[in-house]
Amino acid sequence: MSTDVRPSRARASEVSAPRHTVRRFARRGAYQDTKLLLALSLLPLAIVVGVVISPVNVPFTSLMVPLLLGSLLLTPRLLPYFCVYLFGALMVSLAAQESVTLKTYGAVGIQVLMCLIVLAFALRRQRLGVAGAIGESMFVDLRDRILQQGGIPELAAGWHAESALRSAGGTPFAGDFIVACTTPGRLHLVVVDVSGKGEEAGTRALLLSGAFGGLLGALPPEQFLTAANDYLLRQDWDEGFATAVHLTLDLDDGSFEVRSAGHPPAALRHAGAGRWGVLTSEGPVLGLMPDADFVTAHGRIGHQDALLLYTDGMVEEPRRDIDLGLDRMLGEAEHLLRGGVEGAARRMVDALGSRDDDRAVVVIARR
């Protein structure tokens, strides 16, 4: 009996091909890093030569320049070798000095301390595995790509929607985020407030905005908060809860559904009555309990009406009742909307709320 093993070999070749490709790119990356290390090594060498020839005109403190460049460009794997090389260059430069004083030793000590600080930061970056500048650009690119989901898509004629977001520390990272998408004839939108504020909540907000962006519009509206709650429970974070308000809007007749998960209530302005009404929709905070139920509030946005969604940073301030904050926000919203809905969200988030908390506002109006 004979067995044909050629198909198996072919399959093995197909499986191993991607691995060879990955290894080839890894080797190419290591080769580029080594070339960069060699290029940077020329600068300390030139400085040492200058110090030896003319120690008066070429200060050995110039070695701080290649140290700074290395901390920005080299990977954590190569940076320790470069620091050892710089230390050797520093010792040669010290030996070339015509006179060594206490001030000279102080300058040497500062450079050694800077090397240690750079190495300490390199160890912290080692989990990322890329150089500082490259790692920062990767993280910023990731942040920008995910936060693009917070932009509200252009709606059909007769509708206007806009959002505004401010973080507690004024940084681009915030614990509040907005995700929106459209399906034929519908707008799906969720406003989320992650536990914590500013940069401490920003990483969780980035992760959740990507996950919620995948769920939004892909599930029936009544299942979205349930799926989001299950996702948060699976993360098993120490501080892994969030509040959210979820909107599904029919762009043909203006009818909508709002579901809340421990979030401040949405508000609807009826143009005919000229006042705001609060939409009661109750549900538990996301990430705290399984099998949660979320009550649905129904309504309709008529012509000249407006719907307002926001986070608690807009209505909560120290030593002030949240109901007073809500009344103040709705009063300010009424005043701002009289000047037109364009730019109303930005004006509201700049004028209201606590500067010590993240703030987000969404305004949806029908012309």
C-alpha cells in the first residue's frame, strides 16, 4: 500500500509561507534598527574626537544630544547598548579634560543620571516594543482612527446633528465618547461615560468605542445595551463600569427610541410648547450586573423640535444638586438654540458643566 503525501506537503508549505513572510519582515526591521544604531554611533564618536582635539571649544556635555536622539529613535532593545557606548564616550571625554574640577564631576553626574532616566523610560516602553516617537505616533493614529467613529454621519435633508466633547484635563483623551452610524432610514447613536475621567479613563474609552462601534447598527436596537453590558462584564476590570444612553431615530417620520443605562435622561424640546421635557428611561449601569433590563422611552421629533443627549459632566458640579444642573443646562440650551442649531453643541459644552469632569453633548434637530 502506498500513500501519497504530496497534498500534505503542499498544505504544510501553504501554512509555513506566512510564517516565513513574518520572519522576513522581522529580520528586515531588525536590520533597519541596526543601521540606525550605527548611524547614531557616529555622532558621539565625532564629539569625542572634537573633545580630544580641543576640549576647551567642544564641551563634553554635547553628548546629551545623541542621548536625546537615541531615546527618541532607538527601540528599547538597542537603547541600553547605546547608553553603554555613550558612557564610554563620556569617560574618554573626561580623561581628555585639561583640568577636572568639582563642576566637571557634577556635569558628568548629570549626564549619567540622564542616561539612567532614559533607560528607565525605555524599560517602560519595552511592553510596546517600538521606539518612543514611533510608539507615540502609533498610539495617536489608533486614537484618531477610533475617535473618527464619534463623528455623526451626514443625515438626510431636513435634519441637523452635531456633537461636542471636552476632557477634564483638556487632553484629547476622555472617558466620554460618542459612536454613531446610519442604516437605511435610521440613525443609531450612543453616548457613553466610562468610569473615571481624563486620561485615566481614556484607554478604556478607546477600547469600548471600538467595541461599541462594531455592535451599533449590527444588532436590533433592543439588544444593543444588553450586548454592551455583557461585553463589559467579560472584561473583568477593577473599575469597569460605564453609563450610556442609546438612541435609534427614524429619519422618515422622526420617531425614536431611547434606552438608558444609569445615564442622565435625554431631553426633547417641543417647538410648539417652547419648553424641554425629560425622557424617562431607566436601566442599570453597564458592567455591574448580568441579565439587565433596559426600559425604552418613545418619542417623536417634529419640525423645529430638538433632542439633547449629554453626559453627567454637563449637569454635575461640586456642592450642587444634579436637578439644578439639569435645569440650568436646559435653560442655557433654550437660549443657545434661539441663535440657531449650528454650533449649539460646542457653545453648550464650553459654557456649562464642571471643568473637572469630562463633558459631551449631542444635539439633533429637525428643520
